[in-house]
Amino acid sequence: MTLQTNVKVNLGLNVLRKREDGFHDIETLFLPCHEYSDVLEVIMGDDYSRTSASLFARYGEDQVAQAVDGKLMITIARKEGVDWAAEKDLCARAYSLLDKDFDLPPVPFAFR
């Protein structure tokens, strides 16, 4: 399954405080921007190695972050590079939180 994800622009951002969970409380005004989008691709486990390898080939090793922990396999590729750990990505964090309560099946993610 491949999805185009909507992009939003912060017209104003006020960081109020850091929370115990590592996130921040904010005040902001978002504006949708339909000219740009990310691509989220959720793939079957059998296809993960092939898809992951093609992202490395297309974007190069410096533009890809990857994490595999037994249940969650995630690969993130950006032509601008990835400057965060794949397991810290918001989708990976959401999966981990939901997995604690609902024992989710293994899921591979590929972002480009």
C-alpha cells in the first residue's frame, strides 16, 4: 500500500514546554500545502528486503536510515538525507506505543 501524505506548514509556532514523554506542548497555526507530499509505503515482510535494497540503491547510503527490531522494520529515505534514527521516527514510535496495548503483528515500513 502506497500513500501520498499531506504536508503542512507552520505559519506560527510557540513552544510552551517540554513534556515528560519527550514531546513539547505547542501553540501553532498550520496551513495545508498540496504542492508537496511525502510517500508512505507499507509493504509485506517478504518484499521488505527487496524494497529496502532498492531505496538504498536509489538514494545512497547517506540518505537512508534503517531499524529492524524483530517486529518493526522501518526504512526511511530522503534525497536531503535522514538526520534522525529510524526507530525514533513518529510512525515507529506510534507503532511501539500501540503494540504495547494491542500486540500488533510485525509491520515493515518504507518511507521515501
